[in-house]
Amino acid sequence: MSVILQILLSVEPKIREAAAAALEAIANRSMHERKHLLNEDIIERLMGYQPLDQILLHLLSSIIPKLAFDYLDAGKIDFLLTLVE
């Protein structure tokens, strides 16, 4: 997972888009596979990349709804609620 996150920081937009697509694909998979994103604190880490550009904003808007219940089940929903405020 950290390799994908490193690629997501590339200066080349097409490479970054491919990394974002890979993370979106994982978020679309089974609960078992989404758990890897949860264990990596993916949303927290992505939010730490400042400034948030269009690729990161699109990625976050795509994966947050898909991972919300997983965050709730893991007791990590407080972080997502702070984003709403």
C-alpha cells in the first residue's frame, strides 16, 4: 500500500491518476481488501497531503463513502465526522 501512496505523490499527473485509480479499485472490492486501506489509515494519510489537488480531492470523494461503514465498524468514525464539521 505504501508503494501506491508514494506513486500518488509523483509529479507526473498520469502516474498519480493511475495510483488513485488503484486505490479506488481497492475501495470497490471486498471488505477484506478494504480493510487494508483502513489499516493504513488511508483517509487520514491522504488528508495529510497538502495542498489537496484535484486528483486527491476526487480520490477522497470517491473512497470516503465506500469506507465509511468500515471506519464505523473499526471505531474510527470520529475522524470522518471531523471532516464533516
